[in-house]
Amino acid sequence: MSASEVSPVVSVAPQAQDSQKPWWRHPMVWLVISGPLAVVVASIISAVVAVRGADPVLLKDESGGASEVHDGVDSMTPALAARNHAATPKQEP
């Protein structure tokens, strides 16, 4: 056997063909693009949800809101005293 018969088969063709492919045919390109693209799409969706579902601003002098409490419990009441006031029935004096 001569040295030319035993030489390993080395193919340069796959590397040459790989460099000849267009940029969108390389899987790594899509891996790099997909992360920032997902963030942009998620932020646009979040912005649309925030704008369409925006709650109206309530001023302090407006009355009749559902968040107002008329039984003497206000926002300055300590937590233990005001705890579960919505679940317990109102006691009549």
C-alpha cells in the first residue's frame, strides 16, 4: 500500500457550500434574531393592552366610587383594625 491509498478522505466541500449559503439559511442567524424580536413583539403587545385597557383616573374629591369606604375605615386605619372589613357584616349600633 502506498501513502496515497491510505490517506484519509478530507472533504472541503461542506465548508465551501456552507459559506455559499445565503444569510437566512444559517440557523444561528435565526437564533440571534429571535430573542430581540420576541422582546419587541411582547413590548408592543403590552403597550396595546395598557392603552386599550387604561382605567380612568379618579380624583380625591370625586364621590361614589367603589373604592370608597363609608363605615369609618379609611386608608389611614391600621391594618389589624381594618383587616377583613369587606368580609365581615356591618354591625349596626
